[in-house]
Amino acid sequence: GVCSVGHMKFEEIQQFLCLDNHQVFLHGLEVGLKINE
């Protein structure tokens, strides 16, 4: 399934994205496989 990330502490992950000064983080998604039970 796919879920939009509605709120996060961006300051805590910003360093891992390695964005340049002219780049902007617009939207985050969480993606994974659904396990049949």
C-alpha cells in the first residue's frame, strides 16, 4: 500500500536528503507490501 506522510519533524531528516539550496522537499510517501494474513 501507499500512505502520504502528513506531518513529520523535517529538521531531523533534512541532513539525509542532501538537498541543494535550490531544491525543496514537497511530499513524502511511505510504501510497502501488504502481508496476507
